[in-house]
Amino acid sequence: MSVDIRLLTVDELKDAAQELFVQHRDEIATMPDIMEVNPLFDAYYQAEEKGGLFILGGVDGGSVAAYSVNFIAPNLHYSALYCTTNDLLFVAKGYRNSRLGLRLMRETEDEARRRGCALMLWHAKPNSTLSAICQRPGYGVQDIIYHKRLV
């Protein structure tokens, strides 16, 4: 299995990863009954056009096996601090026994640096593989996000 990690456009992600989006939601959504897979692709296109979004894909042949979707913006309180916030990180089940997820994270961080970001933010579900990875040296807790169902 030879998977290349490369930049994807929003169009490439939209065309290639619809099935993966559903798998992703089914695995991690805390409230799947209100978390319908329906990305705001117009917002993705706008961010891509302005340089505020990059997507890396793990591509095996012509198929997307993994993705990392990331937004770049200045911190609203520390305006000179540019941050990359990972919005989505997913590796298809058949690729999880490889190092694809770690490679994708490293490439994401490298791309964020190339784009001038000083801080990388990963959102991880408690007790997830990503949470375990982010407890390794070099990572620290920035924020803890709590949710409360309102409907």
C-alpha cells in the first residue's frame, strides 16, 4: 500500500470523500441525530480562495484514504499570532494499521509552518487515538471545549 500525501482542492475533497465524511461522523459524532453530514462548501471555497484553508489528502491510486482539513487565521485576541486549526482529520479503517495518520499530522504541521503559522491546534475527542497522540512530548492542552445539547 503506497499512499501519497498531497494538497487537495475543495473540489477534489468534495468529489472524493463524501463516503468518508459519513464514516467519520458515524464514528465520532456525539449526537449523530443532529449532526447531519452537510458541509458548507461555499465557506470552504471562500476560505480556499483567500488562502485561509488547506486540505491534505492521503491518496492511494485515485482514492482518498485520509484527509486533514485546516483553517488558517490570526488569533482574535493575539492578532499577530497566526494559527492553523484542524477542522477534520480522518483515516479510513483499512489504513489505520499503517503510519498514515501520523504522516498526515506531520505533513499538516509542516504545511502550516510553510504558510506562516506559529501555532497548530488539534481538536481531539476524549479517549481517542488523536488524544493519545497529542499527549506525547511537544503537545500541550490549549483549551477544553465542553458541549451541552440545546435541542
